[in-house]
Amino acid sequence: MRLLLIEDDQSLADGITTALRHAGYAVDHAELGVRGVALAQAARPDLVILDLGLPDIDGVEVLKQLRRRQFKSPVLILTARDDLASKIAGLDAGADDYLTKPFAVDELLARLRALERRVGGITTAELRIGDVVINTASHEVTCGGKAVKLSRREFALLRALAERPGLIQSREQLEEKLYSWGEEVSSNTVDVHIHNLRKKLYPELIRNIRGVGYKLENGQ
Amino acid sequence: MRLLLIEDDQSLADGITTALRHAGYAVDHAELGVRGVALAQAARPDLVILDLGLPDIDGVEVLKQLRRRQFKSPVLILTARDDLASKIAGLDAGADDYLTKPFAVDELLARLRALERRVGGITTAELRIGDVVINTASHEVTCGGKAVKLSRREFALLRALAERPGLIQSREQLEEKLYSWGEEVSSNTVDVHIHNLRKKLYPELIRNIRGVGYKLENGQ
DNA sequence: AGCCACTCTTAAGTTTGCCTTAATTCCCGC
DNA sequence: GCGGGAATTAAGGCAAACTTAAGAGTGGCT
């Protein structure tokens, strides 16, 4: 799951970024509105967090530009506690949710999950593939009822596959979902994580199509 | 993946077309707006690349006509660098992305992939020829309900044929669709794959026209 | 701050399965 | 029947995928 954060306050941005990365998101970060618009088009994030109080362009204007360019991913806006006017303007311009500063990171994470679900058309926080159950909120995974402990990357990978069961995704596509800009890997990392997932769950769960990519069996 | 290019500049169109073919797309090409609208309805492409500067109808008008006729596939528009007005008009008329000329082919390919991804779940990724069903997303093929395991090249070949049922395609044309630049083969590879496909599916599916090429029977 | 545990990335070695090649046979049209 | 395109077959080579292990990096705990 790829996410774009448009936020000028460096320390706040750092905090959010690390928290989100820990939660398994690939996070891109822009400090200015113009850069945010560019990044949104280049990186095609699944979610955007947009601070309305940017130093260059007004945040609402950034949002309008995005929507005008057919950018469809949900946008969550961050506003100051008392800035009701721009909050409303933001929602009118196509924001999907808002959060007033200051906020708890857990709250942010919860809202993001809700947004993901809303656009994915999914109603529960659980993904099921065969007898593997993935809880996207608690990051818990069970296989045949037994809890399985997955690391961050393993979880992100499994989830990326589970969101589109049956669909084949290439290594490159999967890497895009796991890694932010400047985090790119240059090895067979995906292979290794796939291997570890197969070991922790069961080998037949993830199938490889030689020369094409990986997919999850379309769970019965 | 089937694609329609509406572009009047012959040399540009040729360049784009070959690049796209090598990237695995089945490309139809129209030089005029009217013809583009007709082809879009006849060929049902999964993606459209539309140059806004056409000699007959205005490109934006083409797009409006398409959308008015319930044409749902994503459309990427090509504009001159400075023609901001028609770019915006294009987006408002239902374009999904744009690219300003001149552009690098890689950029175009990247955008197309992004568009595919965006609509990935929406477009039905199934081709049917008689009782052979080809799922391009999961690379699964069934023949009379039974799953058949195809290798990458076999799948690509079957897909190339199935995208144009009834049309005779020469070995050279098929090779072009299977191999990218610098991968050319110098033997009867296509023959062999055809043979294996016939064995795995059924012999009558693929017909040879002596001296011309191969075709799929126009599914009953 | 320092230590410990855990995870991630890299890279090398191994396995696997597919693709190409090419030789041979088949068959269609002349 | 003859020529040439098409079908068939089998094997070797090769690249993709798998496996393993080690070292770097990270975070957590005391």
C-alpha cells in the first residue's frame, strides 16, 4: 500500500512517516504543494495525507488540482483545530476525510484503514484466502486457526497479494507496493520474503508463474 | 491488452505503434477522429491514446462522442506542450490522463501501465473462443471447463491469436508480439508453440493457412 | 548508552522447467 | 511425384525461481 504525505513541518512529517512505514506503508513525502501534485502523478499512491497549511500553494488548491487531473485515490486532509472554513472547503474540493491537529498517530492509522476499505469496497478489516485470515487492523495473521507471526515486510507482501487474489503481480509491481522512494532494493528480496511466507504459512498459497509474477490462489 | 491509437502524424504513429506492440499490446490505429470513434466501438479496446490535434474533428469532441456512447475504457490524451486549454477541456470531457508532446516512449508506457492498474479490476480480463476461456489477469486457461496449464510463451501466443479471432497472422507478426527488441529468434519456435497449444487444447482450434499464417477459428 | 534479538537485504549456489534448436517426417498443392 | 511449407519430436542450454546463510541494520530493553 503506497501513500503520499504532503506536509511541510519537517519533524511532524518525520514522525508520521516512520509510524506509517512501521505500519507497512510505502511512504513518499513532499514538503510543498507543487511537489505533492507532481509526486501524486508520478508515484500513483493509493492514499494521500494532505496538510492544508502549506507554505507555497493553499492545500485546498492542491487538492483541486489533483482532482482536476483525475486523481482518484482518497485524500485525508490535516487542518488546524480552529480552521473550520478550509476544512469545509477541503471536503468540498474532494477530500474523503479529515483530521484536526494535533492528533494521535493511532487515530490517523485507523482513519486510513477506513479509507482503504471504503474505496476497496471491502467492509471488514479481514482478508481471507482459503484458511488464511489477514487482519489489516491488528496486523495479525492466522493460518488454519493458528496464529502466525509475520514481520513487517512479510505482512505487507502478503497483504498486497491478498488484496487482489488470483491476480498475477510482477516482482516490480510488488516492490512498488512495499518500498518508498529512495528505499528501492536491488536484489531478490521479494523472492526471499515469498519464500519465508510460504514456510510460515503453506507453500501452495503463493504461486509463481514463471516469467510473469506471483499470485495467490483464488481462495475457495 | 488491446489498445487504440488515434493519431494523424504518420511517423509518430508508427513509432508509438511498434513500441507498444513490442510491449505486448495489440494496437489498432486510426488517423482520423471519425475513424477513431468507429474503431473504438468496433474493436472495443481496453485503452485509448488520443491526440487532441486531429485534422478532421477536434480531439476533445472525439472524446465527448466516445463517452456519450458509453465508452468506458480509459483514455490518455496527447497535447502540445502549450495547449493548456484543450488539455483541461480533455480532462473535463473524461480523459483519464494526459501527456504533453514531445514525450519519451518509456513515459508513455509507464502511464499506460498506471492506467491499466487503475482499471485493472474493472475491465473483464477474459477472452473466449469457443469453449476456451482465457483469463489474462491470472493467466489461467480453461478448455471445456477443465484447467489447462500453459507456459508463458504459449499463453502469449494464444492470447495474441485470441485478441483477433478469425484474423490470419503470419509467423513474423506473431513473433513480434512474443518477443521484444533484441530477442529475435531464428527458427520455428512459433511452430513448436502452436503445436504444443494444439496438443494441450484441441487441434482444430488453431488453423494454418498455408503460406500465410495462423488464425483462431471464429468462436461459434 | 550498550547489549540483545530480530528482521531485512544481499549474494551465491542449486534446482527446475521452459524455450529454442534442429533434424526428421508429413502433407498440401502443383 | 516433387518441392516446400508445416508438423512433430527430443535434447541441450539457459534463465528464472528457490534456497540458504551471513552480515548489516534496527529497535527494544535494561
